[in-house]
Amino acid sequence: MERWRPGKRVEGASEDGTDGPPSGLPLPVLPQFPGMRGFAELDAVIARLGFRHAADLLRGPAVEAGTSVFATLPKAATDDGFRILDGLWFPARGRAWTRVDLSHIRETAERWRTSSDPRAGTAAALMDTMETVVRDDPMGPRRIVLWQVCRALKDRAGGPTAGAAEALGVHSAEAGPLASAVAAGFPGRGPARDAAESVNDVWPGERLREALRTADLLPSHPTDHGLANFLARLNERAVAVDRLMAEARRLGTLGELRAATVSWLAAVRRAADDDEAMAGLLGAATLLADASHSPDAASPTDATVRASVAQRAVTLAWSAARLPRDTARLGGPVSYRVLRFVDGAPEQAVEVPFPDGSLSVLDVGAPIGRRVRYAVLPLRRGQLAGVPRVTGVVLLVPDVEDVRAVAVPDGVRLEWRAHPAATGFRAVRSTARRVVPEQPTDGVPVDGLPVPAGPRGFVDRPLGPGTYLYEVSCGYPAVPDLPGDGGELVWSPGLRVAATSVEWPSPVEDVSVRRLDDGTVTVDWRPPARGNGRLVEWPGLPMSPGDDVSDTPAARSAAGDGPVSVVPEVRSRVRMTAVSVLGDRAVAGASVLVERPGPVEDLTALRTAPGTAEVRFRWPEPAVLVLVVWEQEGRRRERRVARSRYLAEGRVEIPLTGRPCRIEVSAVPRPDAVSVPAVPSTTSLPHVPEPPPRPARNSRALALLSFPWTPWTPWSSGGAPRGRPWWARWRPGSGG
């Protein structure tokens, strides 16, 4: 059978004499992926340079007039397009064709380097990339050009046509079959095409699972032999990884921890993004590390990882790893990757960032109350180069911080700062061991008693003078998925604090008050059992008996003997508090409040409407209540008015009739105070006569009568009207 070659006339050609494939031939087979790593970047640079596709780049720069002895020679045909269906061919001298191979790419690259085209430098660099492509696959340039041309035909508005293919530079003899093939089966825009253009960037490589997910979008039975070979190699790698993982599981069930770890390591090296393989490797490395650190181990581990727990972070440090010899082929220095995972759940591993080249890391993001482990993975050039080294269980449960012990009356107070995640607090009080010669006083508890504690501390009393030891712990909620926790709290190791209780004065329990008629109040007190008592004027908020007032000026005042007379000023209030002092310590005792409200001033009363009157006055400070009493027709009524309400309204309204009324306003003493009363203020309202009778209903004067009952009428003050009323002086027809 005769083999057809580009440029050779074939039996069954078209009647017009143009070259073309024989009639009845099947549609050409199109590539189903570019088959090149970095295709997206190459495609973007080609478009940025203004080329339609890679064929414009591979054709080389245009020949300048007079620069070649063959510039005026006749061309191969009137059609200057390239052939693409059977390799990539460009027209040459005469009727010859030149195929794009390694020598053509080198020659074209040299032409770009010597060209005056402004795109020459970038184009020459792209030709170096095309040389790499043709070395890996002699049909690689043709595959790239054909993919770009098919994509352009598929995406055009009118669909793929022979004319559109010729416009892209395809030879007229191949434009029609190519357009038909594109219309028949080339993928359009979407995930399938994106996967075809990116799958080579993922694999060959270490991201096996990502490559498999991308390959699922490609044809399962490809007609492209390049894609078929690619998928075959990919599936072969996946089968090998699955076989290694199955072998690792089998060895693990047999107790062959080291062999199982090696199998898991081999699986991870072939599929670095396989979460199951990484979890299996970490799990096996954990068991191997526990066995190596156990007392029954045959030999200690050669390279350790040390984890230390600070207050709110975990510090990890390790020694340089001794890697197997087979990893030396990777070359490059050894780097490390640190993972943290919950004990028993390596599939939840997360990476802990740290500076490159360091052999330690501070993990400030370690979870509170969870049992975690750390794994240090040695790497060479980003690839796993050895078995991870795993720490033992690390539990971060911070103790309280900034603990301060303060002596308080009859006891001690401990203050601290706790982690926000802590939900439980406990403190145990114990007495320090007695000092024995030649024996250390380590404060071992001998009579531990629990003390109620909170997130800020506690107050422990009553206590006798002496030194006490407190062991304080914080409880954190245990994660439910941890075995054996049962939802209980996980407690911190505990912090031991010493506190000293000293002798305090006892508070004054009782004071007696006697008020004299001249406004003097005499206060006396019972002496305290311990310390000296004194009575002082207390300026601030009242203190409860027994409260520490050692830092107040009252504790430094001179001691007073006997009763104290107090004469409060008008409109003032004084609180007298008994203070017990012993050395530099003082406590508050009983207290008494003495007030002297001022008299009610500027008292006025005014009738505002029939049956109502308003009372106004200046408030008698510092009273909080006043008593308004009014007497009318032998009946006494009263109302208590609060200070806040009166200051807001500015008056007090009371119900009255037109009969005479006497009004009295006085301050109401506080029930918890000794008050020096003030003289009540009084005022009165006179009798108000009834309004005059109205005229007869048939009188024309009724329409003109308008004399309402208002407070400003001439007789509102009690006087009777004088003279004849105006309606008596008016008569119809008088003109007046």
C-alpha cells in the first residue's frame, strides 16, 4: 500500500486540482490534552506577543526583502498555510515542505535571536521551551499547535468551519477535515478542558490523588495515544501506592512496626497528598516512638524530640536527623516540617509554622485541654526523606498566672489571672511541715482542706495567724472524642503558693447614739476585744464590719477616748464609723449616719383649677423624702414625695375644695439615720366663694356673657365683687 505524504497528490483528489485528503477517509484524530507541563503559562505568553498560536512562533520571523537569495523564488503553492494533521509542516523552497523537528526549532530560534522584531527576545526564549518539548516528544510541538487551533475553532461564535481554519493558517487541504473533527468531538469551555490543560502540571509529581481527581474529568477511554499512556502510568502509580498501603496495614496487625512504617513511608513518597497514607505513617511512627521510649526497649532512640509545656504554649526542640543513604540522591540540605495532631487521630494533623533552618518551634496555637502529639518530618528538596519522629502525649492545661497572696482580716486572699478557657478552679489548703533540723521544709501537705475558688481567686477565713500552703489548679473541658474522659474536666498540674495570716484587730460591734435638744448628737462605742477603738468621720461609701481599712486615713488618725459629740451643719449628712487599730492594720466596725436636713424654704401654694392646687418649695437637702400635709374642713391628709420626682416635676399637686386650707411641708428623716429635725414650713389658702349665677336661658345677654372661673378673677383672693354687675347695667335697646 502506498503511503501518502504531505504535498503529494493522492488518487481521488478534488476535481479542481487542489490538494486534499481522499474522499471517504475517517476524521482525523485530535489530541485530547496538550501533553505539556506549563502549557497555561506558554499559552499566555504567546497570546501576549500577538501570535495566534504556537505555529506563528515556530514559523519564525518574516523574511525581510533582499536578505535572502531565495526571497524571490516561487513558493510551493498559492496557499501559504501549514499542514497539521500528519505532523507539523511549513512550506519550504519550491514545492517542498519542512517538518518541525529539533533542527527546525534550533534554526528558527537563531532567526529570532538575529531578528529586528521587537518580540524577538521573548520569542527566542519560548523557542528554548519548544526545544525541551520536542526532545521529550517529537510530536509535542504539533500537539500544542493542534490543541490551540482546535480550541480557537471550537470557541468561535460561528462554530468550526473550513474558512475559519484557513484564517488561522491551516492549509486549505486540511482545513475542512480539521473543522469537521473539531465539531465532532473537541471539548468546549468547561472543567474537562481545564483539566486537560492542567493535569500535566500536577503529575508526574507527588500529588497523586490530585492528579487522579483531575484525570476523572478526562475521557476514560481516550483515542489520544499520548493521553492513554499518561493515564496508564498514573493508574499504575495509584495501584502501587494502594499495594504499599495494604502491605503496611498487614504488617501493622502483625506487630511489625518498623516494617509497617517503612511501607507507609514509601506510600507517602509516591503520593504526598494522600491523607490516608500520611495518617497511616503518623500512626505507625507514633507506635514505633512509644515502643522506642518504653523501659523495655532494646536500645534507646538515636534522635529525640523534646516537648515542654509553658503557660500558654508548647516548645518543641529536636536534634538533626540521620537519614537513610538512599535519600542522598535527592540532594540539597535537610529541612523539617512539623505536624500537630490529636492523640489517636493522626488524620487531623495540621502543620505548625516555624522559621526555616531552625531545630525548635514555639507552638502558640496548641489547643487547650486536648492530648496532642507532634511529628517532625525530615525533608530533602521538599520530599519526605525519612520516618517522622513523634513525641509523647502533650497536654496543654495552663495554671493560673500572676498569683498574689494578701493578708485580710481573719484570713488571706489569693488573687490570680486564669486562662479564659478554664471553667473549673480548685484550691487545697495545707499547713507547712514543721522545721526540723537537717530536714528541708518542702511544704508537703499534712492536712489538705478544699477551699472554694473562682476565676479571680478566693478569700479563706477564718484562719489563725500562721503560714499556709495552697495548691491551685485549673480545670478545662475535656474534648468528648477523647477516650476515657467522659466529659469531665482536665486539671492543670497545679501551682503551690504560700500565704501568711496575721493577727488583726477585732471590729467594734456596737455604737450608742444620744441626741440633745440643741442639735448635738453624742456617739459612744464599746471597746474592741483586740486593738484600739476610735470614732472617725467616714467620707466614702459605708464599710461592712470587719472590712480592711488599713490604707485609709482613718487608720492613721489619732485614737479617741470616750464619746464623741457631733454637730452636723444644716443641710448636711455625716457618717461616723468606729475603727479598730492594731499596729499597721485596721478594720471597720459599726457606724451611724447623722443628718440635719434644712428647713423647707420658699413655700407657696396656688389654686390652679377648680378642686386642685399646686405646692412649690425649695427642697430641704439632704432629705430623700418630704411630707406634705394639708388640713381642710377638719380633715387631715398627707402625701410623701420623693426627691427625684419633685426635682423632675418641680411641684406637688394636691386636691382641694374652695374652703380655707392649711398646708405644712417638712423633711422625712431616713430610717437608718439619726436626724436633727427642722421646723416644718406652713402656708394657707383662703376661702373661695361660689361663682355668680348665670343669666336666664332666654336672655340675649347669655350670648355675651363670658366670665370663666379662673384663678385671676377679681374675687379669687377672697374679696366679693363691688357694684352692680355689667349684665345688670345692660338693657336691650339702650345702645350701651
